[in-house]
Amino acid sequence: MNCHEAAPLISAFADGEIDRVQSRDIKTHLEGCPDCGKKHRDILDLRSRLRAEVPYFTAPPALRARIGDLPRTTPTRSADRVERGRWRWLLSGALAGCAATVLAWIVGTSVLTWRANEDFVAQAVQAHVRAALNNHLIEVASSDQHTVKPWLSARLDYSPPVPDLSRDGFTLTGARLEYLAGRSVATLVYRYRDHTIDVFVRPESSGAPPSAPRTVRGFNAAHATGSGMSWLAVSDLNPEALAGFVGRIARGPDQ
Ligand SMILES: [Zn+2]
């Protein structure tokens, strides 16, 4: 081994990180080479001076309290350490458990809300199909919103707006009541060309996200919120036109 080969290995040798064969070679070189031998002695010297001369600080009580559960510098009974370790694990386990519970609750309520929306859409489509098959789409036949609105208000615990969208080609033909998701729901019936559109109007339920437009059994369903109500339109009208219509009806006639 020459100086060039020894140079990168000297500090590793000082740290005892060199394998036995290389150690023997470098040791032989260090003993025979004044320069490399001095580098090696300097490293050992620096290390021992660091150990001896650099002051060692213990944390003051205030800092210790702020950092929390540090091991003490004075040896403690191992039982005490085990006890404190156990509490630490219990605490972190409890916190992790809380986080998991909160996450499960958020996911759970989201899923329940989503399920409730999906169920309502499915029930609304079913009601639309049933009414059409039984020729029972209309209970109050009128194109006059001032006739339809009082008829609904008299039969419900809320008073749904009955927008007039005849300018856009959507003619109000009447209304009926449907019993969906455990309550009576105002159902406005509009016509657009040869399409019948049922609009299920409920008071806006707090925090329920609008369900995305979707197709159920070949019928399209589009949802919007506005005017304090939740509006679900169901029809065989194409999804884009239906979504546009339900958006306009939810915003109100003056928008
Ligand atoms: Zn050398």
C-alpha cells in the first residue's frame, strides 16, 4: 500500500471501520510512513481532545419540561422507565385512535350522505316511472304557478317555489305529491317538446352535496340547489339540457 491508497482510508481506520485484511495493510503502512502516521495520530488526538475538553451540558429544568418526557441524566429505576414508556405508548395510541375515529366518522357520514342521495335519486326515478305508467303524473293540472303553488303549500309543511320557465320552452303542466325518503315531496311537472320532466323539490338539507348528473334505468337525473330548496329533475330529456334546466329552475325565475 502506498500513500495514495492509504490517504482515503486513514480516518476510517481510526474509527475501526476497515476490514481485517485492509487494516493489516494500512497499519503496516502507517508504521513505516511518517506522513500518514502523523495524519492518523492527529485524528486520534482530535477525538480524545473532543471527548475531554468540549463541555457537556445538561438541559435546564424549564427546557426539559417544555420538551417533555426526556430520559433523565441520572439513572432511574428501570421499572419507572417502563411505566413512563407505557404511558407514552398509551397516549400516542389513544391519539392515533382518536384520529382514526374522526377519519372513520368523516368517511362514514360522507358515505351515508352519498347513499341517502343515491337512494333518493333511485326512488325519484321509480316514482317518475310509476306515475307515467299509471298515467298519474298530475294531481293538480295547471300551467299557472299561482294555482300550483297554493295547492302544494296546503299539502306540505313547506312552500316550494314554482318557477315559470315557459320563455325557455319549459311549460308547467301541473304538480303532484310523491312520498319519498320518508316524507311528502312536491313534484312539479314540466313539458319540453315531447319530454315530461318531473322536478322533486325539497327544503335544502344542510350539507348534502349535490349528486352528480346520472342515468338510472335509462332516465336522466340532474340535481341543483337554490332558493333554499334542493331540486332534482328526472326525465328522458338529454342530460345536458336537463342539467341546464334544473340549474335555471333552482336559481329562480328572476335570475
Ligand atoms: Zn504514507
